[in-house]
Amino acid sequence: MSTDVTIAIATYNGEKYLREQLDSIFKQTYQDFSVLIGDDLSNDSTVKIIKEYKKRYPGKMTLIQNNKKLGFVKNFENLIMSSNTKYIAFSDQDDIWTNDHLEILLNLIKGYDLA
């Protein structure tokens, strides 16, 4: 599935907010996106929740399970390197987005787009 935007989420033991975050992402008014999640060896139910949402939204999510602890910055760097879309939107694992968050971001960035 080819999309315009990758939403990159770096997770580590994020079960407390993850469902609410993912729900807010999948309610976006702009829907031409995919979600790329890098999990940094969570030992709570984070990965289970991600897999649950992967089933709920087939083809929209990819999970990269790190085989060693990367830390926040390296985890996001790995997600950037793994993305193949024109735009990347970053979301911390406890972010809750308004329904038009992605649409607003894209309208702003496309105003500066020189390509």
C-alpha cells in the first residue's frame, strides 16, 4: 500500500496511553497514511496492543521489534530509515491527536514544499 505519510511511533512500555493514541490516529480526517512503530523491548502489553490494532487495521501498520535496546533517539532514527514516504509525522507514545492533526500538519508543510 503506497501512502503519502508515515506516522512514526517509538514505543517502550507504553500500554497506559497506546490505545487512546492509536484511536486518535485512526480517526484522522486525512487517511492516506501508514503507521510505523518501533518497539524498544517493551515488557508490558505494548506489543500485544500493537498486534491487536494491526489486525483491526490490516495493511495500515508495521511493527519493528528491536532485538536490542536502542533508546528513544536511535529508535526514531531507525523508523526514519525504515520509512519510504515523502512525509514522516512523529508521535510520542503518549500523544493524543485531534481529528485534524495530520491534515493541519500537511497543509502547513506543503506550503513550504519545494519538490
